[in-house]
Amino acid sequence: MIEISVGKYMKAQETYKKFAEFYDIYTKDFQEDISLYKYLTHDCINILEIGCGTGRILKELVNKNKIITGVDISKEMLEIAKEKLKIEIQNKSIILLEHDFSNNSIIQKYDICLITWYTFNYISKNAVKFLKNISKNLNNDSMIVMDLFYPNTLKKPEINNKWVEKEIYLENKKYLIKDKRNIKNNVEERIQIFEIEGRSTKISTNRFYYSKADIKNILIKAGYSEIKFIENYDVSTIHTLGKNENTENDYICIAKNALSIA
């Protein structure tokens, strides 16, 4: 069995190198977030997506009047995206970039930044620095949009540290996926085993749970303002954080870049 982990001894890039093969199993049929992203980017010309993976959202946002940059830390994910988005890349409507905003910013300025598919939940250190670096690449008053998760193990405590199995078919191949999650101190330790054609790959990751109040505080420290929340990818639910509001499901957080940070 091939074993890969994100943790103290393994770099994230090593995990995503293996996970790239299985990424589309989870994302290929997911469409619930697309309408919201189209709505939020409607008046934007230069769009940044962080955690673009193999390009599921990038392709949906293509428009002759827009330039979309997809960023990921995984070279392997981006290679798959390049193959899937050949035409859009040739037409210069999509740009792909391997970059880690935890370290520094880039040069281009954008009208909006989408941090999709729970990407921010993998940021365990320097979360404020990560968001400040993004802020440097946003125009004044541009919006940042973050898709954040609520752990299944908090919704269903009975599955904590229990194996769950399911079969998924992709391109006429059957994958057996075994999944075990354990949450402790707001860190979800997740083990996944992918079995296909007699081959088994084990991938371990840590995802960090942030409540709405946590995210609001982090964004304020990073220089953002007008922080609001959206439930179920439904823009009609947009609201500011209530005084006694709990976090009980996945959610979207949006905020304005108040100032360009030098």
C-alpha cells in the first residue's frame, strides 16, 4: 500500500501529488456552488481562484470578458487542469499558476478572490499572513469569498473514528473508498484509502475547523471588512454574524478588502 500524509513529516505537495488521481471522484458531479460563484463574479473582469484543483470551477466561470487565474500548490492537480482546459488556456481566458499564498503574494491585481472547496481549512499556520498576502493582490474594495466546512464528525458524533465505505464509478472504473475521521481540538484527522484494480493508496490529512466567529476575527486581523455569511450557497441567506449565532453547517464567508496592504 502506498501511504501519503499531510502532517509534521510530509509536505502538503507530496499528499496532493497522490490525491490528484482521485480528486475528480469527489468533484466531478458537484454543482451546488457554481451558481453562487457566477453571481458573485458577474461584474468582475480579473478573477482569482485559490485551490482550483483540476479546474472544475474555472471552466464554469469562463466568459469572453473575463480572465480567470487558477492557483494551486499541487503541480499534479494543475497538470490535469491543463489537459482539461486546453482550449480556454489557448484562448487566454484561463491562466494556471502554481503558488502558495502562505509564503507570499504575486504581482497581478484581481477584482475578486474565491477560496474554494474548503481550501482554507487546510491552513493551520499563518492564516492571517495567508489572507494578507491575498489582500495585496486585490483591488481596493474587492471581495474575498471563502468556502468553509463544518466537520461531519460534529454533525454525527457516532461516526467519529469509525470507518465508512462506499463505491464510486469514474470513467468506467470502480473505486472503493474507505474513510475514517477523528476530531480533536478543532482538528479533523482524516484517513482515506482508495482501492482500484488491486492497488491501494492511503492518504492522511488534517483539516482545521473554523467557526464563523473564528473566521470573522481572522479576517479583521488581516485587514478585511464588511464580513458576511451565506448558507447552502444561497445568496438570499446573506447576513452579518448574529450575536448568538452558532456554526452548524458548511458555510460561505465573504468580505471586502478595505485597503491594499503594502
